[in-house]
Amino acid sequence: MHAALAGLPLGAVHVFMQIGSTNDEAARLAEAGAPDLTLVTADEQTAGRGRAGRRWFTPPGSALAVSLVLRPSRPVPLGHYAALGALAVCRALGAFPRVEARIKWPNDVLLHQVKVAGVLPEAHWEGDTLRAVVLGIGVNVTPKAVPPPEVLDFPATCVAQAVGRAVSRLALLREIVEGLLYWRARLGTADFLRAWEDRLAYRGAEVWVTPVDGAPWRGVLLGLDAEGRLRVRDERGRVRALHQVAHLRPVAVTE
Ligand code: BTN
């Protein structure tokens, strides 16, 4: 593992065979003063967490579970960190031929319309001061990492299945970390926003939006605004800028 990450300007690297959640361990390290770009990874998570309190499965030998401690030098909306993780995964997956990774706003990465990775950014505040962002990334690499359909809220696959061959977890990890370093340096720039918008799934298509506290409604996904909020035109022609959703789904799946 250390060899796979050799030469990258990381603050520290902590590798576990088994852990509860790499995000929890990274938060603990951040609290204890870990430097910027401290990376935590584990072969297996027993209490992996996803968005909205959902469980995230990381069986041994099958996935990537990575958390990075970031020390923000300037305030950037938390949603941009989800995009940072997603863009890094998309960049890494772009190394495979005929693979077009897309970002299902806010934090999922899709291959061929199906989820292969999720991102969980968590902010750690001290009073009004943002001390750290822990950026967690989980990637399904082999079929063993894909949970059974009955526990999924969106169809899932793994990288090996999507690209049609075995995939080195270590090589993929290195590519993702390189992507994180690349895009981290560009957080909040016009380039970053453009790349994020270019990668959005369902752009120009009809989607169902389920708000956190309301009934689903239908609209056309237009793109992002300057804050990284999702712009969707509803059926009455009104353009809404969303900063969170419970679910986002295409009305029709097209390849
Ligand atoms: C989601 O799609 O809901 C986000 C999933 C994030 C999973 C990763 S795996 C590494 C890190 N540790 C966790 O407990 N969660 C994140």
C-alpha cells in the first residue's frame, strides 16, 4: 500500500486491515492534529457509513475505502468536497477505455447509469472555525463489494464488471489520490465547476427530485449554479437551485 502511494505529497498514510469506518478514524486523527492530506484506508469496514445515515458495505478484498483529512485554507461549500471526491474517481475511471463515469449529484459516481462509488464529506468545526473536512470515498471494485439489491436505494455495480476485466485496487487508489490532489488545487475555480458540470449525470434529461422534506417533483436537470447547487426546471417552468435532495432519479434511463 505504501509503495502504491510512494512519491505523493500526503501528510501521513494509515492503513488498516479492518476498521469500523475510515471516516471515523480520519476524524479522530484530525481531532488529534493530523496534518493536511492525511490518508486513512482499510481493506474492510465493519461500520462504513453512507449519506443520510445509510450503511456502506466494504467486505474484505473487494473495494476501496479511503478517507482524507483536508485542512481548508479558505471556506468552500461542503458540496464542493463531494464533487472533489467524485471528480477524482471519474478521472481515475477515465483511464479505462470506453468508460464514461458520471456524477449523480451530489455524491454518487455512476458507470453506465449504475452506481460504482459514493463520496461522504464531513465537516469538523470548532465554534465558527472549520478545522477539517474528512472526505470519504468508497468504490466497489469487485462483485463482492456490491450489496444485494434489497438493501440498495439505487442500482449498484463494481468497476471490474463495468470495465469487463480485473482491476488493481492499488493502482486505482493511486489514480484516485492523484485526482484528489489535482482537483483539490483547483477547488472553487471556474475549471473545477466546469468539469463538475460536464460530468453531471442526466444533464438535459427529465428527473424525479425527492426533497428531504417533501413530495417528489419532476423537472429537467439544467446544470449547476456558481455555488454548485443543482439547477432543475420544474414543470411550471421555474428554475430551482437545490442545495440538497433526498433522491435524484432519471424519469427514463437512456444509455
Ligand atoms: C454514499 O454513497 O452514501 C457515500 C458512501 C461513502 C462511503 C465511504 S467508504 C470510506 C468512508 N468511510 C465511511 O464510513 N464512509 C466513507
